[in-house]
Amino acid sequence: MTFIGSSEHEGHRQAPLTAVVLVNLGTPDAPTAPALRRYLAEFLADPRVVETPRWLWWLILHGVILRIRPARSARAYATVWTERGSPLLFGSQALTDAVQARLDNTLGADAPTVKLAMSYGNPNLAAVLEELRARGMRRLLVVPLYPQYSGSTTASVFDAVSRQLQRWRWIPELRFVTEYYREPGYVQALAASVREHWQAHGRSERLLLSFHGIPGRYLVNGDPYYCQCQVTARLLRETLGLGEQELHVSFQSRVGREPWLQPYTDQTLVAWARSGVRRVDVMCPGFAIDCLETLEEIAGQNAEAFVHAGGERLSYIPALNHRPDHVETIAQLIGRQLSGWSPATSGASEISARLARVDAVHAAQDWLKGVKR
């Protein structure tokens, strides 16, 4: 019987690590049909994402969607792919690195380790958690990069973290951020990005906030996402000093035939163009990092549709990405969540006590071997 040598027991010998994991949705490994098939199979199989009876959805997913959608999605991803790869991946990593640097500068040796993980695709959340466990993680703060809470996003991260921790004997202290839709720093960063865009490109007739949509029945069943989007919009409107007719809210990326949150972004833009609106600015406050939905869907498809319907220009305002004010907002959010946790570093007495516990485990192992003989 072997005890010592497992990652659980190696943890006795290590200084306790405090870790922060920033989690985003995910991205395929390449803009190809096989890569999209793998990614979509994982993403769309999540019962939090699609709340349909499993047996029925399995037939639809594997019988129809995964036969048709991968090639179409691959073409869309190819339009935003760069030499650095997926915009969502390198953008999320840039934010993670900047937050780590900010915390290092503020907390020094007491700064937590900040890692990036994806709910679907790579870097895989389960693998990141295992890596941190091997390094002696005893405290874990999870920060989903979704300002507004939804069961289809934030809760899916909680499910994935829980599934992984259920496999561990020695689980870490756990804290989890559910939303930050009304954080003053977040709202101020959005407002600053709008003002900077106006200064550089001029101000359009209307500002549209396009949030990712969810089926309307999710709202009826208690999901707070719609309400939180409206609060973010109201706070931003007040911060910018705009009237009701100057800032509007819509929802994008709907799929299927059932009603999703409305008004729909694409229909709103076409209707505006046909009614005589010539220039609009669009931002997507629900996306922390620019991705397919912002770059290809809004700045690409919707911009083209707006012009085709009679509009003059749709100007996309980039996501917050790794702007300094966004970095500061996430760093302050982390700092507040970590309050009450003593520094992760250990003195000589704590290390000695930990080694003594390892020796005790060794002694217990030797005793059990003797009993078996």
C-alpha cells in the first residue's frame, strides 16, 4: 500500500498557495471544421447552456448540429483569427498577465497566483486546477469573466469547478465571484471607453449596448441576466449623461426558433437604418474580451446589414480587454475577495509543522505495513 508520493500528500511539504483563476467561455484550437466539431461538442453538451431534455438534445446535437455547424463556424472564426491565434484566447491571457502584474506590484510576495482557464477548450479548467493542486493550492478564488450572471455562463463555471473538486480528498478554501455588473470601476471603464471612442471617431446618433442573448424562458425561470444587463445600461447612461433615446439595449447571437431576450440586435439595427438613422455606435458590455461574437457578428455581419439597409456607418467600440482601468477593476475585485485570508507565505515554524505531519504519515504507513505482515 502506497501513500506518500501522491499529489495530495506532496501538498504537506509545500507552502500553501493562494490562487485566482479567471475563467472565460472558451475557443476552438484552430479555425477548422474538426477543431470546431470538438469545441462545439463540448460546449453544446453542457446542460447549463442548452436546457433541453438530454435524450432529445443528444439526437439534435449529434444528428444535425455537429454535422452542419462546424464548417460554417470555422469560416466565421477564420475571419477573426490572427497570427497569435484566437482573439478570445490571447486577449484573455493578456488580461490575466496584466492582473498578475498589478497584484504583484501591489502585494509583492503575498500576491496570489493568477491563472487563466476556459470552460470549454484550452487551457482546460480541470487541467489548470490540477496544476494548481500540484503546486500546493490551499485557497482558490474563481472569477468568471462574465459581468452579468447567467446560469448558462457563470453557473456552468461553478459546476465545472465543483465536479473537479469532488474528485479531491483535500479541497481548498473556495471563494467564487458570481457577477460584477454594477461595480463602479467596471461602469467607469465602460464610460471611459465610450468617451475615448467618441473623441477618436466622432459621436454617432445612438449608442447601442448589445448583450449576448439567452432564451426568454430562462428569464421566466428565474435567471437574473436580463435585469442585470438593464442595470448596467442604466448606470452607464447616467455616467455618460445620456437620455433614454440616446442609449439603447438589445440582445444578439440567438439560435433556434424559440423566443430569446428582445429586442434583437440585428433586427434593431436594420429597423433603425430603414427609419433614417445614419450612424450608430455599438458596444458589447457583457463581453470582457473581444471574440467571435463582437468582431465577426457585430463589427462584421451587423455592420454590413446596417449599411445595406440604408445606414451610413456602424462603429464598434471594442471590449474592455486589458485596458488599464479594466485591469484595475478586476484587481480590486480580487483584492476585496481575498480580504480575510492571511498571506499565503509560511514561516519556518509552519514549514516545520508541515514536515512533522509528513513524518507522521510515513510512520502510519510503516505501521500499516507491519499489521499486514
